[in-house]
Amino acid sequence: MDAKAEGQILAALGQIQGELKGLRDLMSSSNASLHQRINDIHTSNETRFQNVEKRVEKLETDHKTLLVRTAAGGGIAGTVATLLIEIIRIKTG
């Protein structure tokens, strides 16, 4: 093999090595970008879930308050109705 052919082979190998390095760098950059996107999505979803949890807790608290008020109102209404019936019964005799 003559020097010219060896030079061409070495130049081709150098070019291939350069292209491989470029591809590796590109893949590394793509992986870093992908990981950043995944982290961003994770953070966004975590924030959304925390907000949903807060809203659900508030709804549960409001629901419990409503149940207590309804029960208390029912108890008071029952007592008032019983008292009225007794008053009517006593008056009508």
C-alpha cells in the first residue's frame, strides 16, 4: 500500500472518528434535554397533585361542616316540632 492510499485511509478514519464524536455529543445533549423535560413534567405534575389534594381536603372539610350543620338543624327542627306539638296538645287539652 502506498503512502497516498494510507493517507486517504487515515483521513477517512479521522473523519469517521469526528462524526462518531459528533453523534455521541448529540446523543448526550438529547439525553440531557430529555431528562430536563422529564424533570419539568414531574415537577409540574407534583404541583398539580398538591393543588388537587388541597382542594379535596377543603371539600372534605366543607362536607363535614355541612353534615354537622344539617344534623344540628334536623335536631333543632325535631325539638321545635315536638315542643309545638306538646304546646298544642296542652292547649287543646
